[in-house]
Amino acid sequence: MKTALSIIVCVLLNNLCGSQTDFSKDWANSGWRYSSDTDSIIDVTKKIIHKKNLSYLLESIYPGYNEENRIIPLYGLLGENFNKIEFVFTEIKISDKDASRYSIKGKTKIDNKINDFKGNITFEKATAYVSKSQHNPTTVVLIGSYKLIENVTKNNSGTYTGQLKMILSTKNIYANDILFDTNFSYEEGAVRGFVGVRKTNKNGFSQDCIWGFTRFPRKYANHFDIGDGEEVINIKYAKPWFDYSEQKWNSIINGVNKDFYLHYTDTDKGIHTSNKEYIKPGEPAWHKLGSIDLKKKVIEQLKLNPNKIATALIVHKELPNNLNETIIVVPEIVDEGEQYFELNSYILIVNSVTGKIVHQYFESSKTNSWVSDAIKLVEITIDTAPYNVKDNIRAFGIRVRYVGSSQANPYENETISLFIKSENTLKNILKKYDVMNSGGEWDTNCAGKFIDENKVLIISENMTNTYVDILVKSKIIESKSYIDENGDCDSTEKITTEKTLLKFNGKEYKENNLSIQKLMLLTKLEAIKKYGTPVSIEQFIIDDAQGEFRNGISGKYTQKERQSQSILIDELTWEKDKNTWITVWYEVKQGKSVPKDVYLWEKGTEF
């Protein structure tokens, strides 16, 4: 009875099991059923196969639904038990000697066993079906063969051989720069299909293997193609393809579970294989590189010395809007000593499957501020919040945090830089913008003053130079601690909020709004870097004869300090707006200018 049942199933599946007939030649030789409006059939083998790099046609790219292209495994059927097999091409290179031949590397997955493979795909024939109407695209059928060999050192490895067929379309077959539409829909079977056999490397056991991009060839797997568009598996054969509990599976086949799209026909129902909804929550992306391999491949491509990488600061994170790509930050050590280092910065976007660098930004330690000394660089993080700065352009952020080492003058700072894709590079559109500042001075016992500022970046609806303005909301906490009349340490706190805008000036985002609170958090050099060159710069020694304009800064010191004539002051004035000046006085201490007082005054005021 069991044998008879097996025979019936094999007949139903067009001999996919039993004798394991190799259908590959039949698949390659079967013609494309072209429509009656075809004007001519042209052999374009020389024009396309021998003169064009077609590697992009072999990439495991799935367009998704209104998403950026992402790499997903290609599904296939293996053997008489209709096991699911998955393929991913991780490397495709055209031969230097033969333009029709491509060397391939990748991975397969069968029954949760993952194998590396390498081999070749050769395109052999290209035929164009040219339409009578100039408005209709030309259909092009590519025929080829493949041989892919899994790692022979593994017991479960095998070799795949067979034929491939690709049915594509192009607007102009006569153009020098022919481009093919890889999303072309062909209702009679696979758009890009592979038909052949798998033989185990150990004992030569042979099984049919049918796989493809989006759909299987219906002629050889009709029970696995009962619907439109993506591959749909008949519910009777689908269970081995999905790792669900019995309860979950029963809810699916009984139509109770509404989370799954079940395809119904008159007598059959099935489940899509390529819809992302059918990936179990938490299922690992087996075809993507692990953290260690990803870092290794990136460092090799950059040709960096692994011993010169600040490994504790390397970070990576997948792009949420394109899970096929990963952001990775590589800090290269250019100088180091005891409690000191300087880093070059590599900001990269890489292919999550292959590790290939697709977008790159570099900045040297001379300009990126990635220096750790008394102010320690302690952390680098990747911010993938939806910074949608322009239509269809989403930025990501790199945050860098610094912590001071002085107990009497605590300090902490965090900056964010925003990047967008620009061809094969990355464009830095917001540079080292402070989003957190915390500092002050105290006697290490109780008495002291502190200022803490935290900022949140919000995408606004207004635009400047075709980029959206970024609203910055700041929360500023000024606190003072002191010894009260009872000898206890007490404190007061003042909280203020502030809003400002970052606007795109055609090259990058800049903040033009000067504020007292912000200037009091910055050294002289930091203020100049942030707000540009002041309209005036003066330097003087504090004494008792500074005049009305400098009463504020003079009052910051005792009479004894003023009469000592030993305190050097830098005075910088910026234009706040069309009606107002803002002046900041910095005390020069040990070669560093720190803010002591600030004054806002109207233009035209006489002192």
C-alpha cells in the first residue's frame, strides 16, 4: 500500500521522485510561447552574452513590496520528499577570458544544514522576440548551464548541475546599453529558473533539483505553482517547508489563522513561499554574514592592519529600511600612547550577505575629533531613527560620546553626524552636532555649579534648499549646590527649554541660532567651529579700569584678582540677528579659553 501510494504521488508530480529523471535539457530546449504580435525572432547571443556583463541578472535580489531591493534565499524543490532547498549567491564574477562564463560562490541550506559552494554558470544562447508594436517591450530568453559544488569535506555535500533559463524584457534590443527588466512577469513558469540534479559528493546519489527566482518551472512542479505572482505551494505538500507547531499548522490549513495569505482555487489552496510574513519571528537570517566574518571582510577590503583597529569601538547595525545592507564603523588607530589615541574614521554601508562595501566615507583624525586623552572617547553608536531629510532619502546618524577625567570639572559630551547615500560614497550632511553637554565645577565636596543640556532632533515639515528643516528641542538644567545654614549640602535647580532649527545650506545642515546657554557650554575654539568667525576678537588683562561694557566680566573676579593683573581674557562678539550682538568673555587657562560671562546687547548701544 505504501509503495503504491508513493508511485501515485510521483505520477502526480511529473516524475519528480522515483527514477529522478533529469529534466534540465528538456527545460532548456522548450520554447518560449511568444504572442501573435511578434514581428521577428533574432539570435542575439553575440550582442548580449559575449559583450555584456550579466552578473546582475544572477544576483539574489527580490524587489519586495514597495521596499528597497533585498537579498533573500532562492527557493527550490529537492528529491522525492519535496524538501525545501535554499540558495544564495554571495559572489558573482565574470571571467576575464570568456564573457559568457561566471564564477559563483554562495551558500545552500537543506534541513537546517548550511553548506558553502562554488562553481560556474555559463550563458549559451540569447534569443530576442521583437514585437510588431514599438510600444511593446522585446522579450529576451537566455539559456545557460551551471555546475555548483558544495564543500566536499562535509558529509552531506553535493554537486548541482543543470540548465537555466531567464525570460526578461527590454525596451530597445538595439541599444548599446541594453538594460533588462528583471521583474518581468511570465505566467507559464519561472522568470529565472534552474532545473537539474544534485548528486552527493560521497556516493553519487542523485536527486532532481528545481529552483528559481520567484517561481518554479510549472511544467516540472505543477503542484508547487497554483497561483499568480510568487510561488504558491499546494497545502498538501507545504508542511516540510514551514517550521510550525502542530497547533499552528492546523490553524493554517483550516483557514483559521488570518495572518497568513492562503491562496484558494476551485479545489486547491496553497501558501506563498517568498512572502516575508512566513518567516518565523526571530528566525535567523542564515545567509547573512555573522559579526566576526562581516568585520573581517570589511577590514580586508580596506586593506587595514587588523592590529591597528580599535576593536572595542567597532559597531555595526542593519539599515531598517533595507535589511540587505549593514552600516559599519571602523576606527583605525593612527597614534596611541598611555591613556591616549587618535583614530581615523571609516563609515561604511556593506552588503549584509557578501560583506562587499557599497558606500564609503573616510575622515582622518586631523579633522574628525576622534581623539581620546584627558577627554576620553568612550563610545560610538549608530542611530537609525527615521531621519527622512528629503523625498526617498533617509539619513542615519553616527554618535560619539566623550567623558572628561577631571573630578573637580566633570564633563560629558555627545555629538551626532548625519550621512546619506551618494552614488558609491556617503555624504556627511550634519557634522559633529552636539546633542548632549554636561559640565561644571565644584569643590569635590558640595559647592559647585553645573549645566546639563540634552537635545532631540525632530524632522519638520518645512524645507530649505529641497531638504527638510530639522527642529532641535533642548532641555537645559542649571543646578547649584551649596552648604546651607545647617551645614548640610543643598541644591537649587533651574530648568529651561529651547527650540532651534537646523537648515540645509546646499551643502550641509547648520544652526545659526546663538544662545547664551549654548555659548556658556563651549570653549572658544568650539564656539568658533560651531558659529563661525566672530565679527570682532579682542584680548585684554582684567583690571579695575575696564569700563561699563565690561562690568559683567569684571564682577566675576574679586578686587584682589583684578589688581593682580594676571588674568587674561579673550573677548569675542558675534551677530545674533539683525538687531542684536552677543559677546562672550573667555578666561585663558593653561592655553585653553573657557567661557566666564556672556552679554546680549542691541546694535547701536553706546557705552
